Amino acid sequence: MSTTPADQKPWPTELRLRKDRRALEVTFETGERFVLPAEILRVRSPSAEVQGHSPAERKLVAGKRAVEILEVQPTGNYAVRLVFDDMHDTGIFSWDYLLDCGRNLATWEADYASEIDAAGLSRDPPARRG
């Protein structure tokens, strides 16, 4: 089976971690450019730890509003592994996943806010006890 241009997903031409480490900027060969918040990437990580092995096993991750990305590690020629400051590092973010996140970011953010509210949780990290 051969692939045609219609079958091929856009390829990223640039990935850049913002200086504040709170967002990943991704530019695709189509010219599409997205600023993907670390919080959304963390709470929607494609890892089995977050997604589970079925939709019913997906975990709702709260308290990550201030999460930062420590490292962006290339994984083959198809993805990156992101290491977050809470030491989550098991998500492999494929180019398709990053493209989907960028194109649907507003929906992902709204869905996450609704899920957090419905569960009575907060996007803010727990207050530190002195």
C-alpha cells in the first residue's frame, strides 16, 4: 500500500520550549504554529499512566496549572518524550498527537476544565504546608 500526500500528516519543522518552560511551541510544514501549554500536555499525556489501557481507565490529573517542562527528548523520528517538573516522563508525544492537540486545543482545555469542575478538583497545585 503506498501513501499519497493526502494520507500523510504534516511534519513539524520546529519545536521550541518557551523560556518559562510553561509551553511548547510547535510549527508544522503546513505553516500551522501552536503554543501548547505544559498543563494540557501533562494532564492529557499519551502515557499509559494517564490514559490507562482503555478510555474507562483514563485518570483525571489535577493540580498541574504551574507544571513546567524540564526536557524535550527526541524519540526516533516520530515523537518527543517530555519530562515535566513533577517527574512525569512516560508520555511519548507523536507528531500526530501534537498536531491534534494544537488543532483542538480550545476543546481540550474546555473539556479539562469541565472535568475538573465536575470532580470538585482544582487546576492549582495543593497549598504547601509550612
